[in-house]
Amino acid sequence: MQLHLSPSMRSITISSSSSSSSSSSSSNGNGNSNNNGIVDLMKIKVAARHMSYRTLFYTIFILAVVLPFVFITTAVVTLEGVDNCSSLEKDSHLGIGLTSSFLHGSECLGRRFGPKLLGKDDSGLRLVKDFHKILNQVNTEKIPSGLKIPESFNHLASDMKNNQYDAKTFAFMLKAMIEKLEKDLREAKFAELMNKHFAASSIPKGIHCLSLRLTDEYSSNAHARKQLPPPELLPLLSDNSYHHFVVSTDNILAASVVVSSTVQSSLSPERIVFHIVTDKKTYAGMHSWFALNPVFTAIVEVKGVHQFDWLTRENVPVLEAIESHNGIRNYYHGNHVAGTNLSETTPRMFASKLQARSPKYISLLNHLRIYLPELFPNLDKVVFLDDDVVVQRDLSPLWEIDLEGKVNGAVQTCQGEDEWVMSKRFRNYFNFSHPLIVENLDPEECAWAYGMNIFDLRSWRKTHIRDTYHSWLKENLRSSLTLWKLGTLPPALIAFRGHVRPIDSSWHLLGLGYQNKTSIESVNQAAVIHYNGQSKPWLPIGFEHLRPFWTKHVNYSNDFIRNCHIL
């Protein structure tokens, strides 16, 4: 079978080839045979159709004009997305004319119906983009003053259903609800920080009860007044072959834990001598506790600051000025919120300011460590412990550390990554916008920690550390406390510059009163754990998973502790 088109395109012939010469000669009227043995089965003639050159010219001209226009329009719509398309419904609501709506609609027909013809629907995407556009608009505008803010999401959904708000009104209501929530959350956070500050600064009822009962026992029980240590052991208080520890505190329970944990962890408890220094009001109760609960094998001395002949107003004039200065007392005991712009202060900055205004920072007991060479003139080396530490390992190797002529063996606090404790440099403690600080200090200098320090008192007596400490306290007073805001460590950082010998960080783990994320593994490995911060283990705000390391050294069978319902 063959199909043949004539050159003029006027006829079509359908032919079949002959199988033999005989069949070719016997063909009849049903078809015509040619010399090549091909039989024409059908021949169709097509009438000629003529197209003028003018018609062809106009056709090509129109296509040349329309096709670029269609291409450009399609590209613009594709790039702009569905933003213009979504305006069709909005324009009709706003009463824009039919012609304008028609133009918008025709411009977006491809975008609207193209996906549907292909079996797709982009209405969800268009809705999201429309809402995003409205949110951006609302973000730059103020919330209408008369807008009623729903109290919950259920109320919002109900109001939307009942009042049929448009998308913009819904966005305004959503913005108002979020802003109100952020404000309430911020106020609650500041209130939490204030309450935590007051809880940290207060004395728990049980500890206050313990102090009162022991003080009463001192006046009524001769055993509570017995000499500490016994007369035959007095020479050991200045024997440098023993390991001397100093603790300065007015917290009887905390002092008992420090002494108990140190003795229990020691390999040679019979060589331990504790010097407990307290204030006048706590002295009777402190003496009663250690007189009625002797620490066997170890030696404990309890002295009040009023019993040191050297601690006179003439020798500590700066501290006397601090305690009597009205501005200083108002700063530490006054309204901690007054003068603070909470809208421009972050919760963390506010927490740091509250911590810096703890009343303990103007207590003589907190500054006492700077006078150790004068308070213990016969001792060569001592370990000073804060009252919020627990000793978990034998500390006798501290006396074998070569301080290389330095005065203070301490753990540096610039080697870690946490923001609260182990990443501290001078810039974290001092105001480097003050010219006096800029001229004298390096903001990148590494800080070190109080709480567990080995002091070489012989080397200390050859320095001017105490005088430097006093002079910088005076400068801070004259500068209205603008050089630093946080307690006794900043002036000590300056006074001990060049006199610190870093020791291994495993001796002293800090931050158990700051962050509850302290790992139990790190706690178990440390020689001394330090609950520095607000969350002391004897307070209700202490961290529950870290408290047992402290409470296991509390004697709950003691009558005084049991009767005062401590913890």
C-alpha cells in the first residue's frame, strides 16, 4: 500500500503493487495498472486553495507583536508570584471597577487556572503568602487603642467566628496577645528574681532557731561554755606542723558541715586544726555547738571578731566607713528595684545586680580573709574555706604544693565555657568605662576564685596586699561604687595581682549554687565542691539533686537540729 501526493498538492493517490505480470494484465475497471506493476486503488483530487500575500503578511505581523507581549507578561506574573492575583477578591470588596478587576483577573488567569488544568492547586500557598504580607504590614503599625485583647486562644477563635474579623484585624489581635504575654512573662521573671534574692538573703527559720537555742544553752549549760580547745591543746593552735584551716561565718549549721566533711575526708584527721571566726552575736551559739558536739581527733577553736585585739577601728577604717556610710547601707539594704529601668534591663543583668547588692558584702566577716597574716601571726600557711563548701577528698597535699614564692594558691576561673562560673576575666568584674580601671587593669586578665585558697602567710607579710586592698576600696567609695559592684572579690583581684599561683581545677569545683546543670560526675571527682551563688543547700531554693552532697554531713539525730525541724 502506498500513498502518493502530487507535486501541486491537488491530488492524493492510494496504490497497491502487482504480485505478478499476469495479475497486471488481467486487471479490470476496478483499478488502473501502470508499467511498474502498481495498481491505483483510489485517487482523490483536492481543490486548490489560494491565500493572498496580504493575508499572510498581516498574520505574521500580528504574531510578531502578540507573542513577545505574551512572553513578557507570563514572565512578570511568574516572578511576582500570586501577590497581584490575590488582590482580585480584595478589589471587588473595596468596590473597584469592573474593568480594573477584569484586568487583574486576566493577568492572573494563567496562575489561577494553569495549576488546576495540570491537576494541582496552589491556593494554600497563596493563602500563606497573603497572610505573610499582612503580618509584615501589621508589624510596622501600632495596635489600635480600642482593640479588645482576648484572654485565651479559645476566646480569640470564638471572637473570630462571631464577629467575622478580616485577616488584618486578626493579625492585630494576635500581635496584641503575644506582646501582652511577653510583658507578663518578663514581669514574672523579674518577680521571681526578686523573690529568689530575698530568699537567699534571709535566714531560714530552722537555722535561726538553732542559733537561738544554742545561745540559750551557752548561758544555762556549763558544758556549752567549756574552753575550746582544752588548755593542754592550746599550743597546737600555732604549731605549723599541723594543717590549719580557717572558716569565717555566722552560720552554725554550715560551719558544722565544713568541719565534719573535712575531718571525714582526711587521711590524717588528728593533724587538723580548725579556726572558726564568727561575729559577736553568733559567738555563744557557735561555741555551744562545737563544745557539745566535739569533733574527735581534730582540734577546733572558736573565736569572735571582738576577741581579736588587732581588729580595731584604727586598723580597719575603710570597713568601718563601709558599714556606717548611709549611701552604702541604702545600696545594700534599700529598694533594689528603684532606679532600675526594667524595660531596658535583661533578667540576667538584673540578677547580677541583685547578687551584687547582697548585704553580706558589707559584713566584716566577708572581708576578714584580707587580715589573715595579722589575725594569725604565728602561722606560716593556712587553707581558707568558705562556709558553703563541702570537702570530699583529703586536703593535706595542698600543704605540699610549691607556691613558688606566691601568696595565694587558687583555681583560675577563665578556663571553662559556662557563662556563670568558669569563664570569668577582669572584664566580668570591673567597669572598664571608668578611666581609672582602664589605666590600671587588663580586661582579658584571668580571674581566680575565693572559697578554697591556700595562703602562704610568710610571703604575704612581705607584701603590701592589705594596703592595696584598702586603697582601692577607698577609690570605689569616692567613685560612688562605679568601679565595681560585686562584693569582696574585685578588690582582692587587684590586691593579689602578681601574687597568685594557679592550682589544678580538680581541687575546687564552683557554681553549685548558680546552675542546676552541674554534672554529678564532676561533683564526685572534685576535692572541694562550692555552693557559691544564691541557691545554698540549706535554703529551700537549693537544687535538689545537688543538696544530698551537703545534707549527708548534717547530723539529723542531734536534738537541736531535730527540735528546730531543719530541712
